[in-house]
Amino acid sequence: MRETWLIHLCTDWMGDDAWLWKLDCEFRLFNYVGDTQWVRGTVVRKHLAAGDRPAVDLELQALNQRGAVTTPGSATILLPSREHGPVHLPDPPGGATDLQGVLDAVAAEFARQ
């Protein structure tokens, strides 16, 4: 649930013309019934990602009413820009052109790790 809240935070902030490229989070503390969670994000870096894609890196967190960070995370969002134009989506794994090719490329990468 908290990961979904972080995703929602990112997609609400970035708007319809951007692309949530990467998101990572860790569940460090339990979320008890009745707990309040605030989700927050901070832009920590603006850069050109692979392929000259304008991007921002975000630091994310879910914070409970006791002030403890229960879910730290990070995200990379590809953004449109005046200089580089609309978002250029990431290339599929292994240069795949269909779903089976994507699955094969992901499985091969997983096997290498």
C-alpha cells in the first residue's frame, strides 16, 4: 500500500506528459492500524539520463505520526523539456519488439545476476 502511495505521489506531481521510469522503496517499519502516513518527495537531482532524456531524481518517504520514516525510497522521472521535446520512452530490454522478446531479455538478465 505504501509503495502505491509513493507511486501516486510521483504520478500526481509529474503530470500526464512525463514517465515514471524507476521507483525503489524499502518497508522499514510496520504500519499499525490507526497510524497516519504522510508521503513526501524532494527533487534531489536534475540530469540527462541515458539517451539524452531529461530526468529528475526524487527522494521519497512515508512518515508516520511519530515522525519515523517507515518507507524511504527514490524515483527517476523522465520529463518533457523545451530543449529536448517530449519524453522519449526507455528502450525495451534487449531491443525487443514484442512481449516474448521482453520476457526473454528480462529472464536472461536475471540469470546473469
